[in-house]
Amino acid sequence: MNMIKKIAITVALILSFASLNPVYAGEAAGKDKLVIQVSDGDAAKWNLALNNAKNVMNAYGADKVEVEIVTYGPGIGMLKMDSVIANRIDESKKSGVSIVACQNTMKNMKLTNDDMLPNTSYVPSGVVEIMKKQKEGYAYLRP
Amino acid sequence: MNMIKKIAITVALILSFASLNPVYAGEAAGKDKLVIQVSDGDAAKWNLALNNAKNVMNAYGADKVEVEIVTYGPGIGMLKMDSVIANRIDESKKSGVSIVACQNTMKNMKLTNDDMLPNTSYVPSGVVEIMKKQKEGYAYLRP
Amino acid sequence: MNMIKKIAITVALILSFASLNPVYAGEAAGKDKLVIQVSDGDAAKWNLALNNAKNVMNAYGADKVEVEIVTYGPGIGMLKMDSVIANRIDESKKSGVSIVACQNTMKNMKLTNDDMLPNTSYVPSGVVEIMKKQKEGYAYLRP
């Protein structure tokens, strides 16, 4: 009987582990998430991206969804000190949206942190960030 | 022996459940699916979106794939009464493509259902629709 | 005892199978992968796509990531014999990036293989290729 109990416990443990393992849990688990790509040097697109983020936050409720805007290439201008939508960036971040700048792009464009809006967050590579987020189950949107 | 049978049956039941559970089944199961984003106010893009949908329907066969076109922002013009491609919209819907308009955008642009093509289908938010579809395993395409 | 061993072995076999099955393995397993869509007839976008691919290859290391660029619609020009970035295409392919042309587009534009750069790879439908890649766990990027 001892042997039977051992088998039963082992099976139970393996199955519990399987259901906890994130590989098994899949995208269906947890909060809905969205990564928004901003790669155009076009203020109309920047406003559209912020509007899209705002609509998602409103639709779900700020604590029930995660939204990240990734700026890279010509889109980096959205987060530069002279950005025409600097005030909207601030408002969006206060509402809970994460907005990040690509350091790869900054290096190519010879931009330093001093050229960027205060409190800007950075990622080493915008494209790799977008890949990672999709792998983590984020939906992708390119406004 | 009774105990051994009980363990065997329990294990079998748990494993069957795991394989039926949609969280485990993942995207690999079922029909291929595609959500196409139309957010530009550009008739060339609208035609491209309809062409892409048509090619996918032809490649798979209409009953073996699900294609949904989500129009929002300036893309909503594709489904307005005065849309320059109204006849193609009709043809695409008849072929089995689902095409929906974003009510969020309509409110912002002060559009009512009377401004839209007859038999237009609506979703509360185009962006949220695109997120949901990706979560359901739809591939994403922005023509 | 014979019976107990049989149960134990059966359970072990079923569980091993489950963990090997690609449906269970999900996107979290294996290499990171990226499919890049090129559908604009715009050389600036073509360069951006190649830059994005290069950055990803550099960030991961060429043998640790898979990157495929799918050209279709007006984007097919990127792979035509007269492409203004023909030399960069070659360099990108040598670095390990896969770049393919949509035969559907070629038929519509009355292009033959002779109109395309030497050693071009083809897929029957660019859009279906992009769908398939996403289903296989590729992240999507539209530069």
C-alpha cells in the first residue's frame, strides 16, 4: 500500500506542477495586455497611439489591463524634449500607460538622455522589446 | 487492487480534462484566423485590406479560415455611406469576411448608424476588438 | 506489484508525451522568432525593415533567433532586380535573415522570377505566410 500512495502523491505533484508552469498556463491566463508600436515621425500617429492607449485603459479600467507604447526609429521624436505632444505624454503616463524609448535608436541618432523628456523610461532595443512583449502574451497594435 | 484501479481512473480523468481545457489546447487547435486592422483614411489601403482578405479566403477555402476586418479611427471611412469602395465591401462580406466598425470612433466623429453603409456590424472599441481577437489566437495584419 | 509498475510506467509515458507535444509546449519554448512585414513600395521602409532585422540579429546573436522578412503587395519592389537596396538584401541574407517574395503579388503584377533578384526565395502567399508564422509563435512587426 505504501508503494501505491507514493505513486499517487508523485502523480499529484507532477500534475500540480504542470498546471502552475507558465508554459502551460498560456495567454488565456491573467490580465489583457497590449504593446503599441510608434515608429513613425508623425505627430498625428503619436496622438493616435495615445488615443488608442486611453481608449483601452477606459474600456478595461486602468488596473485590469497593461498597455506599453514602444517608440523607436523616427517614432522616438514622440519622447524628445521638443515633442509637440509633451503634455499628453505626461498625462498618459499618469493614467498608467508605460511609454519607453529605444536606446538603439538614440545611439544611431546621437541622442542622450538630456535630449529626452524628463522621467523617460528606456529599453535597449525597441524591436526586441516588442518581440518580448508579444511572447509574454501582449497583443500587438501599430496605429 | 481496488485502490490501484481508483488511482488509474483518477489519473486518466485528470489527463483527459487537461487535454480538453482550452488553456492547454493553445492556438494550434482549430481553424486559422486573421484580424486585419484598417485605421488609415486611405482608399488604397482599404482596397489592399480587401485584397488581402480575399487572398486568404481563396488560399484556405472560405469555410476553413476566419477573417475579420476591424475599421477604426480614420479607417472608419471605409464603411461610411459615401465610401468609394462600397460595392467591394458588400462583395467581401458575401464571401464570408466579417467587417466591423468601431463605435468609439463613431462617437468621436459624431457619426450615427445612418451615416454608415446598410448592414454594417459594430464593435464597442476597434482596438479592444483587435486585442481580443489576438488573444483568441487570430494572427494580426496591418496592410 | 506488477500492476503497480504498469500504472507507474503508463503515467510516466503519458506525461512525457504531454510535455513533448507542441500544443503543450507553447510559444515559450525554443528560439525567439520574428516575422517582419514589408508591404509598402517605399525604399525608406525597406531600409527600416533591414535595420530592424539587423538589430534583432545583433541583440540575440544570429544563431539564437529566427527572422523572416515577408514582402508582398507594393513591398515586392524590395526584391526586384532593379531594387535600390539590392546590395543590402544580399548582406542581410548572408547574416542569416530569411527574405521571401509573395508569388500571389508577382502573378498580379505580371512579374516572373527573371524580374527578381537572383537567389530570391518565394512563398505562395505573403499574407498566408505571415499568418502561419504567427501561429508558429513568431512575433509580428510592421516597420
